[in-house]
Amino acid sequence: MPLRRDLSERELRTSTASRDLRTIPHPPCNWQHHTLRSAMALRVSNSRALASALRSSKTALARRNDCSTAIRAFSSTQNTQIVVSADTPNMRHAQRPADPPGGLHAPIVNPVDKYAAKAEDMHRYGSWLMGCLPKYIQQFSVWKDELVIYIPPAGVIPVFTFLKYNTAAEFTMVADITACDFPTRDQRFEVVYNMLSVRHNSRIRVKTYADEASPVPSITSLYDGANWYEREVYDLFGVFFVGHPDLRRIMTDYGFDGHPLRKDFPLTGYTELRYDEEKKRIVVEPLELTQAFRNFEGGSAAWEQVGPGLDKKPETFKLPTAKPEPKEEPKR
């Protein structure tokens, strides 16, 4: 006869979750315990399978009898249902038009229309500036919401003084100074000033012209921020600014020859900068190309060069021709 002992709460919790088990006078053996748990698991799985089968049969019956279809939404938080009507067209079976409608090719909104009101104000303001300074402002142009005035080099100081101190202008900030190179013009350089009025929240662009010999007055006496801008234009284009306190190069190296942003400046430059292992320092040497530039466009091969490959370097940068070595006299 097996020994009787009292069941503790821990044994009751770990053995089974059924309340009927607590009324058993004798504790179950190990094989009885596993058999009981397997039977309970089988009963739970059978009930879940039965419930799933009933749910699927109900869903199929509802699809046949009801005109609407219940679709389960793909959600990880809540099992919501989206009801889709039976007469809703399926876009997968929609036919594509043979030719797109002609309205798709026409722009819906003209981008210039939103600047129409501003353009009228810019034209009036440009006419007012020409009326105030007819001696210096030659013409003006408006593109979208940008106003550009054209002045000669002699009118740089009077025009910028007016633009800075007049209450209807107050362009107190120089945002940028740059230049463009047009080699075919008599005055090949076009100096561009971009000004900003913080008080009136407006911008204006001023353009003047110069060449290699004619300088442009500096506006550093009116705008301190123009100091480095004018140095950059001088360094890259070679435009001289009269009255600049420190007109020297700012971007290229010391002793650099030429101005890189000119159209006639060679693509490779005139000199080569490299580190000499023997001298243990940086050396500057005349540039020596082993072949001419190659053109990879227009159906040409990769080894076809552009042009005859003539050496157009200045004479000062060409390497001297080595003298022939003297012939040794035969020994007697």
C-alpha cells in the first residue's frame, strides 16, 4: 500500500492547473502525472482545432450568404476587420488606356505665374533706381523675383553708397562677390555683387565689367565683408580692385602663376607640385605630360587623343633641351 502524505501548495501549482486534482487523496505517481498532462494538452489542442474549423466554416457560410466580405486586417496590435463592399472594382483588372490623355503633357501651373506680382514690383523699383541714379545705372533686368542692375566701374562707389544708406534700399550686407569670364567681349570680366537688405527682406544683384588692364574700385570702405571676396576674385580671375587694403592671393599657393578660373587657363596648369624624396621637401616643376588629352565622347576610342598634341606651354616653362654629350676622342 503506497504511503500517504499531504500535498503542499507548490506541488499543487506545478503538478496541474485543475481544481479537481486538489481533491485527490493520494498524490499521483510520475507516470500518472505525465499521462494527465498529455491528456490535457491533447484536449486543449482538439478544442482549438475545433474552434478554428468552426470559425472557417462560419466565414465561408457568411461569404456565400452575405453580400459583403470580411477581410482581416494585417495588424500586430488589434484584430480589426475592414468591410469591403462586393461592388468595389478591383484595380488589378482595370484596363490601361492605349494613349495617355493630352492633358498630362500640358503644365497645370505655369511656374512664372507665382512671380508675376513680384516682377511688377521689381520693374517699378528698377525704374525708380534708374531715375535716382541716371548717370551710373545703365540698365536693369528682372528674371522671376531677381532684380539686376548694370553699372560702369566708375559708378561702383556712388551706387553702393546709395544702396547702403538710402532708406528705401538699405542693402547693408554683401552676400557674395564673384566674376564671370567672357573672352570674346572687349571687357571680358563681369564682376557680380549679390546684396541683401535685412530691413526690407529683399535682394539685388549689381553687375559691372572690367578687363585685364582696367581695375574696379573696391567697396571695402563701405562693406568690411567684401575684403576676402575681392581677394578671391583677384586670385581666381585676375581682376584688380583699386583701394583694397590687402590685395593678395587667398586660395592658391605662394608663387602661383596665372588665374585658374580664366577660360584661357590650361586644364592641367603650368607647373606640377610634388614631394621630392631626395630633397625631402615639396618642389615645383614645369608640367610634363606623357600624352595629350583623350576624348571619351563622340564614338572615339579610349586611346585616340584630342588634336595633334601640340605643346602650347609658355617658353619660360618649357624644359631646356639637353646638350649633346661630347664625343670621346680615341686614345692613341
